[in-house]
Amino acid sequence: MTATTDLTAIPLIPRDALFGNPSKSQGRISPDGQWLSWLAPLDDVMNIWIAPRSDLSAAKAISNSTDRPIPDYFWAPDGSCILYVQDKGGDENYLLYKIDIASGEETCLTPFENTRVQLVGASHTIKTRLLVGLNNRDPQFHDVHMLDLTTGELTLVLENNSYAGFETDETLTVRLAMRQNAEGGADYFRVTDNVVEDEPFESTAMEDSMTTSPAGYTHDGQVLYWLDSRGRNTAALYAQDTATGERTLVAEDDKADLGGTFRDQKTGVVQAYSVNYLTTRWHAIDADIGASFDWLDGQLEGQSGVKSRSDDDRTWIVWNDPLNAPISTYIYDRDASTLTPFYTTRPDLEGAPLAAMRPVEITARDGLTLPSYLTLAAGSEAGDTGRPAAPTPMVLLVHGGPWARDTYGFSSIHQMLANRGYAVLSVNFRGSTGFGKDFINAGNKEWGLAMHDDLIDAVEWAIGEGIAPRDGVAIMGGSYGGYATLAGLAFTPDVFACGVDIVGPSNLETLLGTIPPYWAPMVKIFHERMGDPGTEEGLALLKAASPLNKADAITRPLLIAQGANDPRVKQDESDQIVGAMKSANIPVTYVLYPDEGHGFAKPDNSISFFAIAENFLAETLGAKGDVRAEELGDVLKPSTAEIVEGAEHVKGLAA
């Protein structure tokens, strides 16, 4: 039996409200606390805006990107300028740009071709300089340069021919270099006078490679913090005396790795830390910070966090996800104990019928607990049970990475699908990060095997709980989630009714053969955790786990989306499997975006894709329960979408 909820009684949430430009995002405060900044549309493209804190009506745009949205920005330490990064067409070769606050003049600080900038170090006391990494000499390695923000001059500090990363201190001195070792772990070397020592002072094995790393120095350089899983399962916070090497345990959690840290801006000492198991919890070490956290908890519902702080630490920019309303951002005056509204990210969603996301724990067949998140179809819940009155079609939404994780909170995809009549389940399968090294390592060389079994077990759980009908489950995801979609349809062809693959690899051999050059210093980790193509055993494992090699087993409808400029999962990954399916006369719909990379940066492209996706799902799963879709209309016109194959398989697409 399927649910008979009348969706027409529930307002349809427009796609534009979910996937279009936010009204504002990335709110920040200047170091001196006098200016506010944010990203907002300028001629429909996200640009940087500023206003005096005392007069938001005087807001003005200071950047003028006319094509791609600006993805990220930050204030210079002295507050004289704002810096941002931008790539071309999604190629992820990010360059660094400066906008002078007084004059409005914009300058590219790294005017190089085929170069990806990295921020290596910043200081609260040396305010006119930064340390940046540039791979313009060798695409595999980032040389460390001192950047003078006043003149734009770049001075080579350390030529890098083997290291994957560096740690610096408050004096903008390189103190530590990291290099992957032969076992797939990491070696950490002291750096003195910009010369890297020959022998490492700390090392990790492969099992700790994703759960152990330095977490920065105190400003006096006497303590190096570590997030460290060596000799334990979850990553704990340790303080290491840099003179003696002695380590002191600061904080730990049995269920999850410690996540972010909150530092004293004058000393660099950790004042608080976060733990994210099913939800994120902040724990204060410093009493003054704890009092502010407690006050905020009393004012805000749901989840919240600090986005930006003034240098004197008296003003914070705080975000709040109330879970049943759009995310809002506030200006918190710690002295006055006031919380002033700054903006609501998506005001069009105020009053919309947003669905509740629920944390759930699912047990895999071998007993492993899978922290997961469930959103029920709109109007389907029976009372307050967390279960629908009757099964509804469901989308298994698989995260990318795979060395990443799903989290609790607002999700545009969850909200769209729930509003259209689907339950949505996101599963932290083995190999996901944040739950200890045992959880990550349980996914080693398990692509298409135990990692996929976890997803199947989650589907069985949902069917057993009466959430979804056995013949009404779709699988969808991006990057690794796209791979999981292809694997789901190829390896378990009877489980899923259809699949939506977004920039997913189909051939693990070619995926590893075409990784970006700046990933080369870390390639050993891919080989250890996926399979080494240089060995007979590893190559066999990669071949067996590649959906391309079982494409002829796919029998259910498939939608594929790809960015032509994707540097991580090349277009050939999608081209290969589409070609194989065409050769086997298996229907497939293929959408290509010539100006996108690893996902969709442009809102018009994002809106167009999810328009295609929701109509594709409704066409496939409409017979399995009460679902709906907002019609395509002319949504493709402002986008760059090219329908390469299979327009006839999505209602309205051929037109």
C-alpha cells in the first residue's frame, strides 16, 4: 500500500526559491568591527557587498563579476581590502583578487595561467602580508610565497618539490611541512629558516591519515595543536609542547572526531571545540566564551554557529538554522547582549512548508551503525511518529567524497524532494568522515562492495520501517554519490527504480589516471583506499568496482549530468558510460554544461538541472505513489544545458 496524501493541499515550493541566488550569504565583519560584508546578487551574479555597520542602507557592491558567482572571500587582516578567489568555467584554477576598500580598485594578485592559489598563512599581528602557495612553477607542488598586500609583490619563501602542505605561525614563519609516506600515511617535518629537516618528527600510518593532522600553533609558537587518532579511534584534540614534544589531551569524544576549534584571537589558545555525531555540539573551555554560547542557545532554536569575529572579539556574526525556517544571520554584540538581524539567506522560503530532517541510526548487516538523516514526504507523517502513514516513493541521496559526510540541517535538495512527495534518506556509509578512523577504514577498497552494501542496507531499513515501497526507491548523488548511483543501477539492478548521477565517475581506472596534478602528492591515499592500478590485484579491484564494465546490466532509467570543465571527474567519465549504454541500446538521458566544473556554480544551471531531475523522477516514480513536479516551462533557456542524449525520456524536455 502506498500513501494517498493530497499534495495539492500543500503549497509547491518553487525551484527558484531553493536553487536560485540567495538574497545574501557569507556575512562577515571587518577586523575593526566597523564594516559588514556579504555576497549578494549584482545583475543576477553573486558579488561582494559592503556597508558601514552603522548604516546598512549605504550598502554598495565592490566587485563586478558578470559571469560566475564569487565563491568565497575574506577580509585582509588590516581591513584595508577584501580578497576573493575565482576560477574560469569551473576549472578550479583559483586566482586571488584584491579590492581596495578606500578606492574600489581591483587587482589580480596572482596573474598566472593554469595556477591554483592556496592560503598558507595569515597573522593577527603582521596585517599587511600573507603567505600563499602557488603551483605556477610545477603544477604538482605549491611553492610558498610572501604576498605584500600593499604593493602586490610576491617573494619566494620556500621552493617546494615534494610536500603536500605546510603549517605557519603568527610571525608568518613556515614551521612544519607534510609529505605523504610510502605507507599512505603522512610524515611531518620541522622547518627552520625555510629549510625542511631531513627526518620527520611525527608520522602517521595510513589508518590515521584522514583523522590525524596538525591544527595550528598558539601565537607564541610554544604549542602545536593536533587533531589526532593515533592510538585511539576518534580524533581527539591534543596540545604538544614544541620544545619538549610532550602532548596533553585537551578534549575527546567517543562517538565522533573533534571537528572545529574556536581560538583566542590574541593568543591562538583553543577556547572551544565542536563535535558532530548526529548533530553539531559546541563545548566551551573558556568560561567567557561558554557564557556567550549559553546566551545564544537561549535566543536561538535549532543549530547555530559563529561565522565571523571582530579583532576585539566583542562582535560576532552568527548564523542560525532553525530547521523549520530558512537560515538567518545575526549581529551579536557581546557587550550589549543584543542579537540584531542581519539577513535571511532565502527569504522566499519564510512561511513555506519546509519538512523536518530527522537524525536516525541504521544498522548495517555487519553491525556497523550508520548515522543518517531522514526527511519524510510532505504531509505523509502519521502524527508525530517520524514515520509516514503509508510508504511513499523515496530518494536515497548519496553524498560525495566519499571521504566526506552528510550533516544535519537545511538542504535544498531534501526540501525540494520532500515537497514533491518523496521521502529522502541520506546515509553516512562506511568510509565517511567524522566518525572515527575505524569507520573510515572500514571502507578501504570497498568501492562497490561493503560501501555499497551499506546503501542497500539503508534501503532495506526504509522498506522495513514502512517509509518506502520496495519498487519505489530512486538513487541520486554527486561525485562519489554519482558513482554510487551508477553502481546501484549496474551492480544491483533490481533495487532502484531509477538513478540520477551528477558528475560521477564510471571508470575508476581512468578516474585515477586523470586526477588534477596538485593532487599528485596525495595520490598514495587513493591507491591505498581504492586500489593501486600499478598492481595486478589493485587493477582487478578497480575494474570490478567500475560501473562502466557492467553498464549492460543497467535496465532502469538513468539521468546523467556533467560539467565539461570538471578537473576531478572528467567529462570522459560520463561520455564513456553513455556510449556504452547507447551501444547496448539502453535508454539514458545525458545533460552537459559546457561552462561548469565539478557541480553547478551558476544558479540558472542549477535550477535547470533540478528541473530536469524532478521531472525525470516524477516520470519514473509517479506510478509508485503521489508525487509531483514543477513543470519545466522555459527553465532551460537562461541556462547553458546541452541535452546530449535522451530528451524524450523526460516530460517536456524534448520541447
